[in-house]
Amino acid sequence: MEILLSVTLFTAVGAAFVLVNLAMGALARPRVPHPEKAAVYECGEPTIGSSWVQFDLRFYIIALVYLIFDVEVALFYPWAVAYGAAGAAGEPTGQSPFEIRQIALVDMLFFFGVLLVGFAYLWRFGYLDWVRSAATTSLKVEHTPGIDLRREARSDRSL
């Protein structure tokens, strides 16, 4: 019960700290409206044209793949520390360090295997290829006998 009380107090103090700082900032900052302040600001460049542009999904996919593998590496460190301290972790349960390390190794191999399946899926369907040809991209068209889609998708063929 003490842990629940301390977690609740920690959460309440943290939320109060954030809210008090936001309220003080709202009261202390000057209110000087200006059209230049209301303009959209992106990477130090002034906006030109509409902001409704088509975003290339490859940037999104590469960012997600990086994030997933970055989190994986971040999870390997605490696992390695716990793996090294298996003797101390097994004492309360009566398990030997060898048994604890076997369980930890199986858990990490399962975690790594799930990530490898996801990576293989991305690799198989060409999501990791930065420049993809139309011939390898899945096309949502019905197949017409006698038409070679790979030849038709080539961009360098003469018209």
C-alpha cells in the first residue's frame, strides 16, 4: 500500500508542477499579437504555397523502423544488467543463476525474433528500398493476360 501511495503522490506532485508552471507562464508572458507570430514556421524556412502536400510515406516508414530498432537497443542494456545479476535475482525464488539466465535468454530471443520477423516483412515487400521501381511495387490492378507489367512499368522505355 505504501508503494501505491508514493506513486500517487509522485504523479500528483508532477502534474501540479506542470500545471503551476503553465499557469505562471500564461500570466507572465506578454500578449502582443502580430501576424508574423501567427505564421507557420517550419525549419527556419518561410512557408510557400499550401501546406496540404503529399508526404512521401518512405520517410515515415524509415522513421518507424529506426524508432523500433532504437527502442530494441535501449531494452538490451537493462536486460544485460539483469542477466549479469542473475544470482541475486534467483535467491528469493530459490532458482539458480543458470535457470534465471536460461529464462532471460529465451525471453530475449523471443523478443529479438519478433523484431526479425517484422524486419523480414519490411525487407521482403521492399519497404526498405529507398528507390523502388514500379515493377516491384504491388499494383492494385487486375491482371490482363498478354500484358507484361514489368515491361509496362519501366520509365525508360520509348513511347
